[in-house]
Amino acid sequence: MAEEMRVVLRNYGKIDPLNIDDYINAGGYKALEKARSMSQADVIAEVRKSNLRGRGGAGFNAGMKWNFAYGVQADQKYVICNADEGEPGTYKDRIIMENDPHAVFEGMAICGYAIGANKGYIYCRGEYPYVVDLLNQAIAQAKAKGVLGEFDIEVRMGAGAYVCGEETALIESIEGHRGEPRYKPPFPPVSGLWGKPTIVNNVETFANVAQIIEKGGDWYAGLGAASYPGTKVLTLTGDVVNRTVIEVPTNTTIREVIFGFGGGIRDGKKFKAVQIGGTSGGFIPESLLDTPIDFDSMTAIGAVLGSGAVFVMDETRDIVDVVERIAGFFEHESCGKCAPCREGTMRMYELMKKVKSGKGTVKDIELMKKLGGVMSVACLCGLGQAAPSPVLTTITHFRADYDAKLQ
């Protein structure tokens, strides 16, 4: 689409992902060469200047994170690419890895040079075995060409645990332990994989890095929203005409995404709600559709940008039914390490089932609001903290759907 701005997906459909010469002929690995001609501090400064923020959920400044690891003295450091794409309806990382794996490798290698790491891991979800095969073939080609120098990349597969999308649970899994989040601090840039300084960034985050080094931090900072610059890869699913993947500047509004790129609602029906950011995202009503998709604007309306999944629902959808299913998903995926999440997700699911069955009361709604408030601040990691968001936002914006089912 002409309105798209492809930075991450710049080579999408243009190169053979399993022909490294295609990537090199398209300008690939020139940014890595440029980075290695710069000082480590200057590379980090350029990334910080770009204000590139995490594209996996937390929205933390990538250059600042790299600087933490750079400043720690250690005999070994690591770079981890988080490809544990577990949000239902999200497939943007798969699209990136399938179509341009070397863009991810190059970003990781630049990070490795900047912080002083010679070892990288790509932690890929277990449901993507064919992607793992593709990555391993691409890594073999990069090694044969010698483009990565001394930086070595290895792919590790997850085992289907949603919680391993959280960086410390992911690290525990790579170490061979049960995938559970760690208490923080210390944070991974100081003490991560095997107690060494470790940078964990998302697939999409790394795929931006080469362009930033090649074109400059100021160029990237000038794209999209000032506080969250650049572009965002979004996956459109649900009741939209065009179920597709797009990449747009971060100052694009939700309405433009759904009714422009998405083509509006299917079968001539009316819009009801949209959930952005994956299963843990809040539900947004029509009155808030003119909100830009950037991280801070989404946070301001009680929603999240997260993984970039855009799940659209038409007027025929039962909000309570959808949220009850989501509550069941979180109850199943909680690792159980901390009580607020272990017990909270279970109680929330029970209450949602009660409301859905028509046996709920106003007191149950108030209890869910109170429980959600506690979970959002008391849970150990992002899974439990975000789990109440679908419930709380739908109670706020779609209370009539709940009231219709109460005793």
C-alpha cells in the first residue's frame, strides 16, 4: 500500500531470504561494516539518538539498555533476540524472520559489537519449527560468507510457554531451567544469561538497527511520533476486510489502520471494539479510534501497543464471551511463581465464567475491578500485570454488555 512506510519490511517480497547474496546486493551488512569503523560508544550514541524503543511490549529505549551492558566489565556478554511470539493473532516476527532473517542477524551483530559481546541467541517459539530451519540455513550462509566476523549466533527453541516471552523467563529457559521470571533487580543488562551482561531485544527492534546506523539516528527520530519514533509492524485480524500485515509510521491513528489499511468492517457490519497489542491489550471503543498507535498515546488511553496485533470485532460479537476466553488463556499460561498471578488469574477466570453464565452480580464486577487493580501492581512480571487489562477496559467501555448478563 502506498501509505505504508517500510523500514523493517524494506526487503519484504524483494529478496530470497535463503540467498545471502540477495541481501548483500540490497545493501545488507554495510551497516555492520560501518558500525565496526566507529567506536562502541558512538554506535550506542547513534541508537540512543534515534530513540528506538522496544517493539516487543515494554517500549524501553534500546540505546539506553545497550549502554547499561556496555558499561559493565565482564569476561563474557550476550545478545538475545526474543522471537518467542506467543500473542494470539500476532505473526509480525514470523513475517520478518521468514522474509529477511539477515536484517535481524545484522542488528544483533551491531549490538554485539557495541556492548562487547561475541555470542548471540535467537529464542524462537516452539510452534515455529520451519522458521527455525530457515534461520539455521541463513546462519550457515552468514558464517560461510564470514559477514558476522567473530559474532556467533545460535537458535534455541521454546517449548510453548507464553511466559517465556518475558525476558528473564526466556533467559531461565535458555539456561535449561523452568521458564519463570526472575526477581529484578538485577536486570539482564547487568546480570542476565548465566549471570553475565545480556541484551534482550525483540525481532522487530533488531531489524531496525541496521537502517539506523546506515541513515543516522536523526533520520529515524524524525519518523512517526516524536516520543516513539519510527514505524510499527501491525497484524490485522478479526472482522476486517483486509486481514494482513502492514508497516506504518507510529503517528498513524487506530482509525486509519482499521478503516484505511484494514478496509473497514466485513460484510457491511458496524464496528464494536478493537484489541491492540495482543491478548494482554485493552479493548478500545469507537470513541478512541483517533488515538495514534504510538506507545505513549496508547498507554494514555489505558491500552498497549505491545506486539502490534490488531484484533477487530464487529457489532455481533459478545464482548463478555471473548474476555472470558482470554481470562482462561491467562489462567492456563500463568507460570505460578507469584501468588498475585497464580491466584489472581484463576479467580478472574472464575468470576468471568460466572458472569458469562448469567449468575454474576454487581458485586462480582466490583470484585474483578479490585482484583485487577491489585494484579496490575503486585504481579512479578508483565504477564500477570497485563492479564487484567482486557477485563478492566471492557468493564469501563462496554459495561452494558456485562450488565445485560447480571442477575
